[in-house]
Amino acid sequence: RVGRYGSSFTFLKFRSMYVASDDQVHQAYVKEFISGKQPGNSAAENNTVFKITADPRVTPVGRWLRRSSLDELPQLINVLKGEMSLVGPRPPVPYEVASYQSWHRLRLIVVKPGMTGLWQVRGRSRVKFNDMVRLDLMYARTWSIWLDIEILLKTPGAVLSGEGAY
């Protein structure tokens, strides 16, 4: 993944996809999503689903791991290594960054990437990409320990609701 200042790091997650899955479908999807166009995805309405909702690359157990967000737990090691924070913008994959407009790249500079963030608790996967970036930048601009605590306290509710998780 791409971390703060564009540095690369190994992003840890429990495997949720079949081995040797082709990421071309996701690359095309992300490019269209970032550009404001929604690719063919019947569950995605109004450009507001960041993830492919019926991704054939995801295993049945992987769907459960993703819906429960348990696939994210290994990122605590990324936090302990100093590559991520508990709260901050989600770290993108390099091909996402390649589709960014210049103002989108600010989210890679202002704060470390995090396991959860403002857009995850205020919309999860139901917000448009530009709105996600705006929430990440607003988080950086208005950061306080109390905001981090608020986000951390709201995260379990967002996860347990399962809304916007794919």
C-alpha cells in the first residue's frame, strides 16, 4: 500500500480472496469510481460504493471476514511498526494513486494512514470518492485526541451494523 508521503509498505490483512485472483477488474472499477463514473455494478447506486459488492474473487469465508471487518485485525501490527495509525485515511493501493487528481494526493501527506477514519464512521463504503477525500482532509485539519477517541468509539457500531461493508 501507499503510506504517508507516498512511501510503500506491506499492508497486512487476513486473506479473503482466492489465490492468484486477477486484480484487473478492481483496477478498472477503482479508476471509474475515482473519476466519478460508476462501473457496471447493480448494487452500486449514485457512485457511492467504493468496493465491488459481489466480487467473484472473494471466498465465502472472505465475505464473512470482510463484512465483520475481522480481515483488518493484522493491521494492528502495521500500527505497532509505525506504518499506520489507529485513525487516519485508509492507505490506497498504487493503482488507485495513479488515478488521483492532484488535490486527492493531499490525503497521502497530511497524516499517517489508519485502520479507521472519519469517512468509515460517517458513511463507510457509501460515500463518493471526492467526499471520502474531503472527510480525510477535514479530519487532518480538525485533528484532536478527542476526534480520534470519537472515531474509535463509533467504529464498532459502524462495523457491527455491517452497512456499507462488502
